[in-house]
Amino acid sequence: MESVYNWIGNRNHAAESGDFFEKRNPHNNELLWKVYSADVNLVDDAVRSSLEAFYDWSRLTPIERGCYISEMIKVLFAKSEDIISCNSLETGKSRKNSFGEFKAAIQQAKFWEGEGMRLYGQSYTSENSLKFSTSIRVPIGVAALIVPANTALANIAWKLFPALVCGNTVVLKASENAPKLASFFGEIAKEINLPSGVLNILQGEGKTGELLVKHKDTRLISFTGSTEVGKRIAYEASNSLKRVSLELGGKNPFIVCEDANLKDAVDWATLSAFSNAGQRCSAASRIIIADKVYDEFKREFSNRIKSLKLGIDDDCDLGPVITKRHQKNIEHIINQFKNSGANVLSVCEAVIPNIDGNYILPTVIEENGYSDFSDTEFFAPVVVLSRYRTFEEAIALANKSLYGLTAAIHTNDINKAMHFAKEINAGVANVNFGTYGSEPHMPFGGLGISGNGSREPGTEAINVYTELKNISILMSK
Ligand code: NAD
């Protein structure tokens, strides 16, 4: 069986203890590979290696660092077949969807290869006519990048490229659910002659991430994952005042107004709720529908779901969820809804592939307003429908969650669209499309328990990956 290792100083490493875990294919639970997890010593080796590389790397100009990203793009294309297949195998996505994610990662790289030319500071006026004052952007140090597996390739791209162009050295903690995908970046680093230590990659579960967060020499923690883990990281990192960027979960509302184009609303609601098997931080998980069109929307939405196809082929609409444990948790939540008397609609007529995969049928639950689950992210193909009578009620319902990542409204009334955009508690507000769809140059992040106020990727990521230094010079008279 193939093995996946930690990548430190341009070489594969396994912990002396030989600790490993098994990575399985979510589609059929067949064993894919044996993954060697990092222990405390390997975490220390990786951070030390990145610290040693920092001085030289941070002294290159941002434009020179951008040239390394250009080289990475070439190798990413050369390895695209293997990367796309690996993404499908590890995450249970169709090849078509893996290819889409690959393109998103490339777009991100293309954005950052040139961004070094725009790593601008700012000049300031002074009350002293002889004083010249300006700010420059400086790197922070060793950046620990911790990622999930739902869009593993894009998640790595979002963090790795800005971190490097801004002059930091990186220890990437791979998701335990997409370990080999991360290891491609080690091979790429070697092929483009990225100086040893500029990028190290660690494998392992939460414990490995925790060791990185606690390590005295990691100065920046950029984390994408669940709110629960994000809170723990914020707590641990506060002791040493590290820079922390948290991109966390969502419980995103999708409002359908009575004047909406219902066909479009149904199409976008279906994609927002069920694509990627609902495993998107930006998935629509609460559909809030005007009373007057509730029955019609429910009927059309149910009809649409009826024909959804499960599996990993390109003509499938959704694949499995990432682990057996996650599948069991979601089945338990659906049963809790059933036991509480909620109307759980059996609308999907899809056949679950006849194998031991982590499949969950797209599930629709009817509910009246707020429930115990309004603050629980499912991260699965499960969506709750509720109805509203007035527009104010719709906004109030949408805002009744501790999360505040993304939101969408479907309406043909510009006033409603504008009021929604102004009033909704979300970092991303979309009109007449899905709850997802941010592009590489747009700021993405959430309010409330969806994050800590940082925005990645795009130009805003510079605020995550650099410090601002103010330089003032007093001329002689
Ligand atoms: P998770 O929080 O369980 O794990 C994410 C990563 O953190 C993994 O690499 C994991 O090994 C590591 N980790 C776990 N415990 C840790 C600890 N104590 N210290 C440091 N690292 C630790 O999340 P997941 O299940 O892998 O991913 C799903 C979550 O990610 C969802 O909540 C989803 O909404 C969120 N997500 C957010 C965004 C965003 O941009 N806001 C994007 C994608 C996913």
C-alpha cells in the first residue's frame, strides 16, 4: 500500500515511533494509503527548518517570490492529471468537480504571482514639513497553515500563495482527510527549487495542528475549519499573542421572496444546499420562503431533488460525505428531527450506490423558524425550509443564528435586495444566485462565530500575512 509522509527540508519523514493512520476512500471505504503522522519532534523539526529558511526568503523582493509562484503554476499544470485524480479519490468528488477546484487553485496562484508588484504601503503627511513618512509591508515569520478537506486544493491555494509572496515561510498542516493532495506541494516545491524549509508539510490529525499552534516559533496561524476548533486555537494562541486568522463554519440563509424568479431560485437553492454533498462552509442550510410562494417553491424544489443523482461520475450531483463518522452523526441528527415531530420529506428518489460509501440522501426538513439546530452546522446535504410573512420577518429569521458567513436572496425588487444587503449579518451577501461563489480576488470571511474578522484571499489577505511598518525620515534643514 502507498504511504504518505511528512515533508521537511525537501525530504520525506516519518516519526521515529512510526505512528500512522489509514486514509480511506469516502466513496467505498477502501483503504487508500497509510499516512505517517507527525509527532512533537517532527513538528519541531518542521518549524525549525522554516525558521532557518526565513531570513533569506524574507529578504527576496516580493516580485522575486512571485516568480516562484509562476514556476509552481507550470508544475501544477504538468501534474494536473494526478492532482485531480487524487482529489477525487480522497474527497469523493467527481472528476469534473475536482477539475473545477483545480482551476480555482490556479486562478489563486495567478492572482498571487503578480501581487508582489502591488505589495503597496502608504505615504503620510506630517505636521513637520521636513518629515517624510511611509509604511511598508513586512513578513511575519513562520506561518502555520491549517486546512480542512472539503475543498482541500482550493483551501491550500488560498493560504499558501499569499503566505509565500508576503515573505513568510510555511508549515502546512494537511487535512487528515486529504493528506496526499497536500503532499503534491512538497514535490512541486522540490521541482521548482524552492529553497529548503520555505515550505514544510505535516501530516496528522488535530493533535499535530495543536502542536503547531502551541509552538513558540510559529508567529502566524491561518486556520480554516470548524468554529469549535477555531475557538480552541484562538485561546491557545492568545497566550503568545500570535497573529490568528480564522475562517470558520456557516449556517447560511437563502431567502426566496414572493417576487422571485422561482425556477432560478430552485436551481440555485439546489446547488447551494447539495453540491459538494453540502460540505461547503457557504452551503445554504436554511431556506426561508415567502408564505405566498411557499407551497409552489416546496413542490418545485422537491421535484428538482427527486432527480438528483448520487455518486462520483461526472453526471452525478453529489458524492459521499468525507468520513463514516460524519455520515453517522448526520443520520443521528436527521433522526432527532424525526423524533421531534419535524416534517422530514423523503423527496430524493436517487439510488445510493450499492457499496459501503458515506452517502446521505439529500434531505429536506420543514420547520417553523428557529430550532435547537439553528446554530448547528450540518456540513451535509441537509436543508431546513421555513416560511415568513413579512420581509422584516425574513431578515430577522435569517439573522437568528450565531453564524454569519454567507447569505443569498432571490427577488426582483431592488429595494428588497438593497435592504437585505444592508441588514444581513453575513460577510458575503449575494443577490439572485447561490450562497457560494466568491472569486479569488474577493474578500471572503464571516461575522459572528464564522470567523475573527480577517478576510482571505484576494488583496485583503495581505493584512493577514504581513505586518505594517511605519518609516519616518527627518531631513536636515
Ligand atoms: P476541523 O475543524 O475538524 O479540522 C480542520 C483542520 O484543523 C484539520 O486539518 C484538523 O486536523 C485540524 N485540527 C483539528 N483540531 C485541531 C486543534 N485542536 N488545533 C489545531 N488544528 C486542529 O474541520 P473539518 O471537519 O476538517 O472541516 C469542516 C469545517 O471547515 C466546517 O466547519 C466548515 O464550515 C469549515 N470551513 C470553513 C471555510 C471558510 O472559509 N470559512 C472553508 C472551508 C471549510
